[in-house]
Amino acid sequence: MKKLLLAIAIGSLCAVSFAQGKDLKVAIDPTYEPFTFKTADGKPTGFDVDIANALCEQVKRKCVFVEQVWDSMIPGLQAKKYDVIISSMSITADRLKVIDFTNKYYNTPSRIVVKKDVKFDGPASLKGKKLGVLKGSTQEKYAMGELKTVGVEVVPYEAQDQVYLDIKSGRLDGTVADFVEVTGGFLSKPEGKDYNLVGPELYTEKYFGTGVGIGLRKGETALKNELNAAIKTIRANGTYKKINDKYFKFDVYGK
């Protein structure tokens, strides 16, 4: 009897250990430098990836990254292709209708980018211009709501790096993108030398939400609570600042 009880106890301990060590499948769109992109040898890297790994360490899980096209992120989560989305996804009212989110782990504004010779004095001054945006993004929602209505042609793309390729080739006049991403992924590179940011920082909640969080399926309360606690811990113990300072010269956590 004692042997049986001991075997049951050992089995239970193994089950707990296995649960703690279980892989956490994390969806990423690796076309969004410096948040999520690939090294020369094809490994995922960037701010989102480093944050994901730090959070996995806190919850005693191993991050396994799953590449996903942006506008298929939420359907893939609902289909259980992965457990969470850690890929610069903003917490918006529309998304909260179908998935859940943790607390934010960063918040940066979006900006409009056009050629330096464009005289910008408001959205209407871009009438007739063609701007590329990431399909399914908050920037697309803003562009459709505020720019298309004044005569701007808005062209959605499957990936943000495709937008930059078409700007470079002359097929687009500019973009609406996250300020940090477009600065690191385009404006700071040779192909972006003739372009600049115009207009105010864009934070409008109905388009851009309340910051970037981790996307989860509805009902995943235990995992959500674990990840919220982990975000709080890495903010407090210096891990977040170390990752932040690797990529940015300011606190990307934002307001």
C-alpha cells in the first residue's frame, strides 16, 4: 500500500513538473523590425521575442515560436495552432470581442511617413497619395477611417517589409506605421533617406487601442494571470529595462 501511495505521489510530482516545463507556443510575424524579425541565419529575434523568452522563464515554460502571417494571427490562435500571440498586437475593443489580452507590455504611437517634399498640413493634404499599410493592423484601421475618406488610396499588405519594398520601388508614396518600427525598419536605412514623419503622434484609442498586450484565447484565465504576474516581475527586477535598452534609447513601455 505504501509503495502504491509513493508511486502515486511520484506520478503527481512528475505531472506538475511536466506542466511547468510544457512548451508555450508563441505566434510571431517576423517582418516587424526591431520588434520581431530574423537574424541572418533565420532565427527569430527582436524586442517581442526577448520579452517572450523572459516571460517564459518566469512561468517556467519554453517558448516555441510559430511564424504566422499578420491577418491570420487571431484565426490561428482560435484554431489552437499556438497558445499566445506575442507580436506587437494592440489591445483594441474589436479584438477584445474575440480574444483576451494580458496587461500591456509596451505602448508606442503610430505615425504617417511620406516623402520629404510633401507639404503636409493635415490628412486632406495627402489626397491622391498612395499609402501602404499592414493588413489587419490598427494602422490600416486608422488609414481607412481618416485617410481614405479624404481621398488617400490605402493599400493593405501581408507584411510591413513588403510595404517598404514598394515604397523603395516607387509604387507607394508612404505608409502609416508604428513610430519605433518605421524608424528602425525603414527611416534609419538608406532607402528611407528621402522620407520623414509627418503629423502628430497617433494614439487615438478607437483605432490604436490601449497599448500592446499578449493575445490569448477567451477563458485562459490561469495563463493570463501567470503572464500578468510575469510582466510585473520583469518590470520590477530590471529584466525589462535590460531588454528595452538593447533596442531603444527610451522606455518603450510608454504611457
